[in-house]
Amino acid sequence: MSSRIPCRTEAIVLKTLDYGESDLIVTFYTREYGKIRGIAKGARRSKKRFVNALEPFSCSAINFSRKNPDHLDFIEGCDVAFHFQEIRSDLEKTLIASYFLDLIDQFTPEHKKSEASFQLLYDFLVLLEKKKTSASLLHLFELRLLRIAGYDPVLDGCISCRQPLNAGRGYRFDSVRGGVICSGCKPSDADAIPVSLGTVKTLLMGKEMEIENLGRLLFTAQAAEESRRILSHFIRHILGHELKSLRVLNEINRLQR
Amino acid sequence: MSGYAIPIKNLIAEFSKFPGIGEKTAARLANHVLRSSGEEVRVFTESLLDVKRKIRFCSVCFNLAEGERCDVCADSRRDQSTICVVEDPDSLIAIEASGEYRGVYHVLHGVISPLDGIGPDRLKIAELLERVARQPVQEVILATNPDTSGESTALLISRLLRERNVKVSRIAFGVPMGGDLRYTDKMTLARSLEFRRTA
């Protein structure tokens, strides 16, 4: 009798790795089991079980069997629900979706269920599929994931003196302490980045807004640039390195200018 | 691997570095070498060294070549004004095997893969743009694989060539010859309708 337990869940493909002659090791983010890694036997040759199902950001109902979490799961099959074809046929959207996957992969441990993380990734992929690409979508995903992962940046007042936001003061973002700091307080981060009050308020608004209204929130060029700088700096500080997908995204943006 | 003499262990360890080769297969290959004649092993090692000594990138298309230019670029009967862009030399071999294509190639040596940190700087994209600017090219055919990375690479190249006076085309996607619509996945079917042509 097999000691493997059969499981079925909704899953989004984060990444794949070629293994042996024809197998793939696939990392999924699932609704029921969090991040899992499994082997899809013969997936690179199979014309039936896995065709088009194991591409990054494909969303499927997957069947897998598990011996225990220390072993690779065994992927039995996938029923694709969404391919996100609009994302795949647009370079900017593909790059942003890849960044979403990279962030989820970096901020989530294996085998820890987080329905909020799954829903966030799913909702933002759907938004990206339907809406025009914008800086706001990218930065609001970063902000919301930081909150779920326990790194919610303090934006509603100075992280040091606790005074609420005040138009008469200047602000910087202190990545070491994880929030904005006013001009009257000394930051712990030597590289604290100046940020305007308008940008902070835009991010605050976007953090709380209902997902279906996010498309209406427009960032000014200044807010987009400041958000890019403070959030990428903060994420790099938390992870200790720059994300590969962000480096490629910036490289391609430079090339097209 | 315990029980093997050190030279055999070393050989198994070297074979294990090959892609797709596990320790058991490596041990089988090492045993095959042991059973081979001295002459067979000499020919094998010579061919390994030959590959490293003689093979380099074609100066025009970056295909693997024995000399300055690969066989395709050196063939005066090939249409030099049509360039087919492929991911790697294996894709070039596959298209050549079809016997249908009479133009030349450009080998990118990879595709854009953001999650692996592979961007355009790691590919031969700048060299393609330079080639299109330098020689009279009428058409560039983008023949990267129809997966996420291949599509992204094709989209980027197509955008970078937009300003140039050159036709840019993408290979068609759809139902394979001998295929059955009932068993074709919905994404392939959708693409086959999108890329349909006048009958």
C-alpha cells in the first residue's frame, strides 16, 4: 500500500528547474499548503499531463501526493484554470508578474499556509491581466506583501518620535527601523532616503484601499520614483540582496529608453 | 561509491557532472570505459579535447563553428537577407533538419529569464542589432520557444527592431501535424486560432 497521501489544491507556478533527462522540479504557491516543491516526472516530454500547465504564473488545480514535507512532493497532474495570456503577450506585464513571483518566493517559507499571500498573488495577477501596467500596481503589491510577511512599514507618523505626519516637516525612509522618520529625529539608516509627504500619503491610501479600486489610484511621476527607491531599498535591506527579477526589469527598462 | 579504486571514483565523479547523469549512470559509463580498448579510449579523449580546441562561436551568427564562420554562414547559396533568431545551437539544428529554411541564423545563447537573473546583457541581442544595422536584412524571423521566456525574448527583440527598416515575424503556433483537436490543450487551440491564415 502506498504511504503517500493524495492532495488537491489551487496553485500558482512560481518557478521550475530542469531535472534529469525529462523531469521538472516545480515550486508552487498553493492556497492550502503554502509554498511547496514537487517533482513532475516526464514533464518536459509529456504532451498530455502537463502541457502548458507548468509555465510561470499559470494557475491550476493540482493533484500531488506527499510522503512527508521533507521529501519532494510528487506532482500527478494539473488542470489549468488561468494561463494569464494577456500577461504573457506583454513584456512589461511579464516582467512585473515575474517580480511578484520572485517576491512571494523570497518572503514565504515552505509548507507554511498563508491564504492571504495566495490571495494577494492571485488578485494582483488578475489585475495585471485586466489593467494597463502601472507603477502603482507594483508598489502596492510590495507594500501589501511586506505587511503579510510582518514587515509592514510605518508610514502614518515618525517611527522615532511617534508624531503624526506634519506638512511642516521633511521626511526620510529609514530601512533599518522600517518606517518614515521626521527631520527632527536622527535615522538609524545612514542611507535613509528623502521622501515627500505626498508619496507617503499615496502609499498609505493604497495600502488600505479595496483591491477592486486599486486601478483608480494613480501615482504621480514623483510618487512612483520615490516609492520605487524606498521600497526596493527596504526590501533589499530585509532580504540582504537585490532580487534577480528586479535587476532584469531595470536592465530592460534602461535598454528601451 | 565506496569499494571503487580511486581512479574509477574520479571518473565517476567527472561523469556525474554531466547534465542528466546521476551517480548510477556515471558508474555504468565508467565501467564501459574500463571495458573499452585502449584505442577506443584514446579516440574518445581526443574527441573531447578536439571539441575544446577547435570549436568556437561563428563570428557572424554565434553558431558553433570549426573555423571563423559556421557552415551556414559560409554557404553562398543561403539567403543572407533573412535571419532566423534561435535560442541555442540545438534549435538551429532542429530547423535545419526540417530542410525548409534557406536563410541564415542568429543564435542568442539563451532567453530572458527574470527569475534566473538572465537579462538581455547575457544574450547576443546587441550583436543582432549591430548585424541588422550593418548588413542589408529584409526579414528577421523570431524562432524562440513558445514559452514565457521565449515569448518575452521575442517581444523585446521585436520592440528593439521596430524602428529599423526590417520585417519582423514570429514563427506560428498551433496544432501539430497529425494532432487531434479533441486532445489539444485550450491554450494551444486559442493560439492556433489567433495565428490562423487564409486557406
